[in-house]
Amino acid sequence: MWWSSFGYLKRQKLRRYHAAGPMVIIGLATAGIFFSNWLTETLKTGLYHHLENAGLSGQSTAESTTQTWWDQVLFWGASQAEWIIEWSVIILVLWLKVKTTKYLLITLMSPIMSALSADIKNAETGHHTPFQWSGIFRDILRGIRISAILLLMELGLGLTLSLLGLALTLFTGPLMVIAGPLLLLASWIVSAYFFGAAVYDPVYEQGGLDWKTSIRTGWKQRGHLLGLGAIFSLIMAIPWAGPYLAALLGPIPCTTAAARRYFRPNAIQHT
């Protein structure tokens, strides 16, 4: 179903939607660079300002031996400040990308995904949804809301699985040989499901469902959500290039597949 979406978009003359992924990923990459530079400089400035107030910035190593152990720690930190801060920021930004990239993609692309769902609805059912500029703002707000809710739910379940893994490690160490891979698989399934839920939401919106009903309906159709989310999660798992490929191969084809299945489910079997 996902693979056939590329041909479907071509037949329906909707390939222009493929341009949304590269545009969004370029924007995210640019924002990530600026955020990293800003955070690095802010942390450096704050540290140096603190050291100056503490009177440590101009002291030599010999002088630092007469200070308290805390002052010595701060002095050592000052000598390694740039290296520590830069790598800390890199690790932080990388973690944020892993956890939030898919939801940032969904949030920024929500108006595009909604418009695509409307076009597919028109193609499959003949019911045309008139374009409204006010709808773009509404789609963005809905995208922010559903992404925030799904992210919190995913993080909550992820934390639960992590705590469960820690408890099993502490109290039943040998059991982790079996439980460890199962917990990793469960974590991956959770991530895949919530991406599927985020993709299906613009489709459900075109079907007249509010965001609460969207979440409940998604759970009833969890097999479809998990199937689409699994594709995206596999692409995201590719080292380094994963987020970029996911932007190209994720939201638009997955939204196409979801809309076709939702608005004309019986036709999927014959395509």
C-alpha cells in the first residue's frame, strides 16, 4: 500500500506534494544549526561570566592549588569549557532530533498533509473540500496539539519500558537476556504506532473527526497505524541519513496510503 502510493500520486497529478519533505527538512536542519550555535555560545558566556565573578578566570594553575576543591573543579572546567560544552550540545541536539524530528515533521507538514488528504478524498469519493486560508492556521494548531499529545504519550510509555528494564536488570539480571530484546522491540513498536497515529490524524480530520476521536479511532485501527509507522521507523533508523530520507519517503506517501484506505478501503485490494 505504501509503495503503490508513489504511482497513485503520479496518476492523480499530485506529485507536487513530494516537494514538502525536502523544504521542511532543510528548514529543520537550518534551525538545528542556529539552535546549536546559540546554545553553545549562551552556555560559554554563562560559564565565563560565573568564573569571572568567582575570580577564577585569571588565575594560574599554581594559584589554584591553594583554593578549595570546588574552585579547582571550576578552574579545570574553565580549561575544558569549550570542548565540554560543544560536545554536550551536540549530544543534546542529537537526542532531541531522535525524539522529536518525526513530530516536528508532522507539525510543520500538517497543513500539507491535510491538503493532500482533501485531494485524495476528492479523488476517491468525489466530495470536494473548498480551500480556506484560515484552515492553514487551524491545521497548524491541530498539528501542534496532536504532536504534543502523542509525544508525551510516547515518552511516558518509553519511560515505563526503561524503568521496567532497569528493574529487571537490578532484581532479575539473567532474565534480561530474554527480556532485553523484547523491551527494545516493544519500544520500537510504540514509536512506530505513534507515528502512524500522527499520519492518520489529518486523514481523520478530513473525515470530520476531532483530535480526541482521532486518537480513539486510531486505536481501533491500530494495525493500519502500526503498519505505516513501521515503515517510517525503519527509515528513521538508518544512521545519519535517516531523518532526511524519512522526510522524503515518510509523511506524504504514508498520508496517501492512509487516506486511500480510509476513504475507499475496498479499492485498496485491487490496486
